[in-house]
Amino acid sequence: MRQHLNLGMKLRNRYIDSNGAFPGFLPPSYRSDKMYIRSTDINRTLISAYSNMIGMYGQSNYGNQAQVDYPNATDGWPSGFVPVPIHTVDHDSDYLLNTDVYCPLRDKWWDAAKKSAEVQNFTNSPSVSQMIKNLADWTGLVNPQIEDFGSISGGLSIEKIYFPGQVQNYSWYSDAVFNQIGAMHDQVNLYQNGIFDQPNMFNGVDIGLQLKKLRAGSFVNEISSRMQDKIKCNGNTDPSCNWVNNLNMYIYSAHDPTLYAFFSAIGVEDYAVKPKGSYPQYSACALIELYQKTSSKDYAFKLIYHKNENTTFTNETLGIPGCENATLGYCPVSVFQTIAARVKPDQPTEKWCFSDIPNPGGSSSTSTGLFMAFTYVTLACLLGNFRFI
């Protein structure tokens, strides 16, 4: 909550304050027509979003007016606090932001990836196979798999921060063991998000591309679609464009796997997230900023990243394939469109998830599987009225 409060204040400074990068881009007091916030239906991400908004719009020194922006109730209402609505959908059917939503097709492709030579070589390597055996002995896990590196590494990371004494009670624990599990998890994380050292094919289909489509394809195309709506409605007075033209910022509050899957799908995971394969940290935030050139009227975008509470915003645009030579970090919107088209799901994800992988000469079959990991981080994407180069 504190970290998101601070992030909200940083966002206010960037887009509202007179000394920020884009002063006055957002109004100083909250307006519902200027901002829309969509969260996953998990307490942590909802609370993260609310905490963020307290930092952006809920402080007593922000100029919010009693009886205008908040009730004049001196006996109970926090001075200056303005409640900002956070919208959500059922988590089990959230095919936009929940990367681990029930999806048999994604599980089938992951099973195919696990049987591939590259992942088998990793799994059967002496260090990994020994660690899997150790985890069974140390934690009581029955038949642990390489996916379990994530839950163990994540749990230990949280304990190290908030309950360091508990970690020391584990007879098997050492920093070396922790780092080894983390490194193995990082590699599995890359595989699960479709990142392989070599093209990984199954029945003539690229497994990595299928995993990217199923984990982040809908989200990447959601952002691309919102940018296209903004471009289409720029200068258009048709009533259908009123909501789009007024809206300056669209925020998504989701999970670290959501943000990592997004980075993987647009090809910037190694550039933005370090060490390679590691998940984003608490209060990590990615911003997609939309621009229009004053001369040519062409449109461009930037990827701005806030790594954690101890960092500022950094421009990671040049790490996106196709943006390497972007002047001053302004990358043509057409590059994002091309990436979005490449990872666009073959069908709406909620439907495609229940189809089958290619099986030449065979019949289709249906299988089910579910793996879920809930952690939290806010992913904020800005699709705003236009800043000019």
C-alpha cells in the first residue's frame, strides 16, 4: 500500500505537477471522464489500485474541495480524500489480465514445451534434477515439477523481506540455495512465456509464439486497439468519439506475471527486467505513452518503466524489436501494431482456450489443467491525449 501510494505520487508529478514531464496532462482534481481503471478481481490488485489513487488524487494538499470533490464531514471523512472507482470482472473468466486463467490449450502447449529437447535438457540437468529431489525432501511437495521453483522462490523472497527470522529456521536454507532456486525459476519463467534459446516447434507450429498469444496476446491487442481508437478519434467530433477523446489515462492493475507476459510478447523482457527471467518487483509499472508529431502528424509511442519503489521512470522503448533506431525514443505506432498482429490470438481467447493443438492425421481431444500463482504488481498503461514531439 505504501509503495503504491508513492507510485501514485510519482505519476501525479509526471502528468499533473507544474515541474513534471507533462504538466497539466491530467487535471489536478479527479475527473471520471479523464481516467479509467481496470483491475483483476483479487484483493491485492484492487488495494494496489486504490492505494495508487490515494497517491494521485487523495491528499489534503492537492486542492480537492470539500462539498465538491469529497463530503464536508469533519467528524469522519479524511480531509482531501477522493474515492476513485476501480472496475473489475470475475477473476476466473478474466482472459485479459489473468495470465493463469483456466485455459486447457495453454496447458497443452506448455506440456508440449516441457517435452521438447531444450526444456528436457534443462529439467534433466544434474543441478535441476537434484534441486527437484531436494524440494521434495525439504518442503514435503509430492512429485515437484519445474513450475514449483516459482512458488518456492516467491515465498522465500517475501519471507526474506518481511519475516527474515522465519527463513533462518529452515535447516536447509542458505542464500546460495535461495539464489539457485531463483535462477532456475527465472529460466522456467522464460520458457512459460514462450522464450526459448532456439525456435521450439511442434507439428510445424512455433510453441513459443503460441504461449505468447495465449498469455499476453489479448492484452497487447487491447492496448493496440485503444491506441487506434485514440488516433481514429483525434480531431473527430462524432458523438461516438466523445468518451475516447476525453479519456487521458487507462490504467490496468494486475499481477507480475501479467506484466512479464506483456514484456515477453513485445520482445523487451530481457531489456527491461533484470536479472534475465526474473519477475517484476512490487509497484513495478509500465507506461505506454502515445504521441503525435507536430510536423508530419505521424503517431509514435514510448515504453516507460518504473522498476520498483527506489527507482524513477526510465525509457525502455529502444529495447523493443523494431524500435532500436527510434529517434529520441519515439517509436512509430506501426511497430506496436505489427507486434500486436503477430501475437493476436487465433480466436477470442475465452473461446480459443478450449480448442486443441494441431494433431496431423489424428482427432481432436480435450484435456484440462490449471496452475495459478497470485502475486501483485500494478501495470499502468497510459493512452492519452497527445503530447507533441
